[in-house]
Amino acid sequence: MQKRFFLLFPVLFDLLSACAQPKNAFEQEVLSVLIKQTVPIVLPSALSGEISNTSARPVLLDTRSKREYEVSHLAGARYVGYDDFDLKRLPAGLSKDTLIVVYCSVGYRSEKVGEKLQQAGYTRVRNLYGGLFDWVNSGYAVVDEKGRPTQKVHAYSRLWGKWLEKGEKVYE
């Protein structure tokens, strides 16, 4: 019995070690600390697929500041803000069962707005995992205030900007 255990030990160790590998620094230091997943998440790859589905496109809500939104945002996203968020900024007649995806730079502000939407009775609210930073880092496009593709991304601050690996960082 003991001999079998010792033969299996290297295999078990490899399996446990693989499971214990640290996440990338962005997930480990930012997302796992800030995001509580009170609002279900959607990964950038899954959202890209949802956006491509023209028959059931989700409503995209940008919860960053107006200046951040003007620098760049997801195509078709509506600015709703964070500090001054108001349900009146939602599209008129929006059904409570419409798929709504909220996002900000990394997902914290959008999670808070998502919670407010849930409290208001919206049943299909999702938070973009990793926010706009992870969207851009994953190679997906953003547009400027005139709807033109851009490489510029408001990086919020130099402290937070270190998590934006792709695109041209803007701090104004």
C-alpha cells in the first residue's frame, strides 16, 4: 500500500502544483481583490461573440468618466457614468430582461453600477471581466468619441495604467 502511494505521489504533486499556479498578476493583484462577482461576469471573448450576434446584441454601458469614454469605448456603448450614474441614462423602454453588459477600466465601478441595475429589476446584467483594459489587452477594438477605431485608451492613472498592456495610454 505504501509503495503504491509513493509511486502515485509524483503524479499527485504535479496535479496539485498545476492547480496552484498563480494567476497572472492582473488577476491576482487587481481582479481577485476588487471584483466580488456580485454581478455575473462575461469574458471579453464571450462578449465579442455576443456583439457579433446582430439579432440579440447586448446593451453596452460604459460606467467610466465622460473623459474616459470620449478617449475610447466599445463600439455601440452608451455612457452612463459612475459617480453620477442615473437610471434615466438607460435607453428608453429598455426591457428588464435585456442582456446588459457594464464595463469600466478594470471592472470595479461597473460592478457597482451593475448592482444598482439588478436592484432596479434588470435580470440579465453582466460585468465585463477585466473591464476595458482586459478587452484591449485581449486584442479587441475600441472606438473614439466619433466612432472611429483608435488605439488610445484612457489608463485612468499611472498606477492603474500599468495593467494596460496594449494600446496607447492616455492620462488626461
